[in-house]
Amino acid sequence: MKIAVFGTGYVGLVTGTCFADTGHDVICVDIDAEKIRKLNDGISPIYEPGLDELIRKNTESGRLRFVTDAVAAIHESLFLFIAVGTPPGEDGSADLTHVLAVARTIGEHINGYKVVVVKSTVPVGTCDRVREAIRAATSHDFDVVSNPEFLKEGTAVEDCLMPERIIVGTDNIRTAEIMKALYAPFVRTGNPIYVLDVRSSETTKYAANAMLATRISFMNEFAGFCERMGADIDAVRTGIGSDSRIGKRFLFAGVGYGGSCFPKDVQAVIRMAHKAGFSMPVLEAAEAVNNRQKALMAERVIAHFGGGLAGRKIAVWGLSFKPKTDDMREAPSITIIRSLLDKGAAVSAHDPIAMEVARGVFGDAIEFCANNYDALQGADALVVVTEWNDYRFPDFQRMKTLMRNPVIFDGRNVYNPLEVVQLGFSYYGIGRLVPTDPPAEA
């Protein structure tokens, strides 16, 4: 089948590439000529494990093309996927400028029946607006389908090629069958394709992200409870995660969620509800807890050193909002590092992938180090912000020789508090039981 994907950001690029890898002919369209040039040279604008190889493979086969010519892409394709960005506006609501611009372009140049698929995360009712924008410019037949994405950064290629489920929002039985045929290569193992009404499909993506964000904030709130009650959040996580009604995923306490989806989507749902005259106190609380959690680790560093950090050097391991991505959007590291800088600290940082992106955030305000141990040279403390595998089993003795003060602020509960304290470090985790003194030798 012939597919055009409008937008070569995270969702559009992964989706288009994976469609090509299943044998479809795909044209990816973007107005950014420099990005298109780099993609045609095999240079991806994002880091995602496995994506570069798939881009090269499918461009070489001729199944995947990158162009700026939207008109030709519309004329050549049956499926027109809208996967452009919907950045938050000043009030937190999703900005549909790019989505509706693509819709108008489709309407102006459509040359026959098309299936217009809204892949971007959009407010409920957006497909109606897309339909109106296209219909205002053409008399050709078309259908508008909601098809939300559920890609996790770091495993997006796997999520796209082997999805747990596919959601299709349409009221047209014929269109539903066309979409099922399109996605047939992705569900050969029997995972379901759910056909919902359009507005329920649009809501599903927001509801899923809001639920997951709430679970994270719930566990972070209970981490604070554990600290005051002498309990350990890691033990609590094990206990409740064994309950099949709850499950084990998204139960890790830490420095809060970030990225391109959870913060934006939670805010968008709250704003949509407010516009409809409805309040969502649970989601508002989840957002408030997350904002508080991002500030927590910096506050602990500041408190440990008596309120000021002038003359102190703080090392930071991990900059991206999660492992296996270079995405810095809403990353907790930004809040933490800016708070440390505001208190006069010098900051040295390392991340396996995200340092170039982070340079665009911090500029020369912090020192970027070639490896994680370099960041520790003369440091008064280490703050672990992102739980990259590179940081899980460090040489603690080497760390002690490099650091001026052996203090670890473990923002992802990566280390065993007892083990770290026994090695002579001061340790701060999130909701962890921390021994005040190393156990006496037998």
C-alpha cells in the first residue's frame, strides 16, 4: 500500500520507517529541507535504538523516501498520516496549528479517495476539525481516522512493529477494514486491533498517559510517606506489584516523569476538562506531585551542604528524561541542574547519548564530561538522575578516590543503600531505608 506520513519527528519517523519495513511504500514529508537532506543521507534527527538501521535498509530498497513536496505525496498515496507536533500552548492546551495546516494542504490538493489518519496526539474533537478543514477545500471523497500511537522512547521500533494493541477510531465499517488490512503485518501474532468511535479513540491516548503519569506520582508520594514512616518504597513496590490488579510496571519512585508525552498530555487533559466546565483533581494532584518531585533531589543536595553551594562541585549522571533516548524535553535533570546552578554550584555532567542535545539546553553553564568518572573528579557529591545501565554497577572505590566528598544522591534508587553506606558513602535515595551507620563487623 502507498502511504504518506506528514512530519518526520519522533512519531512520524518511527511510524513511516516501520510501515516501510513491513513492505509498504512510504513517503515521509517535512517542511524542514535540511532535516530531509540529512535523512536522505542516512542521518536521523533522533536517537532511537534500531531506527538508523531500518532507515538505511528501507531507503536503499526504495520503499522509504523523504521529501518536502507535499503535493506529490498526496497524489501518490492512499493513506495520508498526520504525525506533526502538537506542542503545548501557554495555557497547557495542545496547539493544532500544524495539524490543521496539513489538513488544509490535503484538502487543496486531494486528487481522489484518501484515508486521512490522525496519528498526532490531539485534543478530543480534532478529527472533526480536520474533516471540516479538508471538506472546505474539496468535493473528493475521503475518510478521517483517529489512530493514536503508543510508542515508548527507547523501545519505539519494537513497540511499532510488535504493538500490544492498535486503536482505530472510525464510524465507517469500510474504513475500519481498510485500516485492518494496513496493519495486518503488525498483528500476525494475534494482538488485537480495536475499532472505536473517533472521540473515544482520541480520548484513549490521553487516558493511557494520564493513568501512567498518575501511577508514577502516586509512588513518588508514597516514597515521601515511607521516609517519614521508616518504610522502604522498594519493598512496598515489590509487595503491591505482585497484586495482579495492580501489576509491576510504572511503580518505581524517582525524580519524576518527563519527556514529550506525560507532562504535555496531562496538562492538555486538565485544560480540556476546564474548558468543558469539569475539574480533574486527581490529575491536577499528579501534576503537582511531579513538579514537586523534580525539585526534591536538588533541595536535598542544598540541605546537605547547609543551604549554599558556592565553591561546591556537583556531578550529575544522566541528562535525558529516561534511558535509551536523547530526549531532554521536560527532563528532571533540567530542574535539578538549574537549581544547583542558582545556588552557586559548579556542575559536571555525563550522559551516554544526550549530551549534544543537553548543550542546547545548558550551553556553557555546565561541564560536559567524556565519561561518567571524569565528572566525579573533585566532586563534592554525585546526583544520579537517569538510570542508564552504564551507571548501575560503578567502581565505588574508584569513585571515592575521585570525589572530594563521598556523597551520593540516588534519584532513581539504582543502588543498595546498605552496600553504599558500608563502602563509606553518605547516601540519599527516594523513599529508601538508609542505615545511619555501617553495621559493626562480626
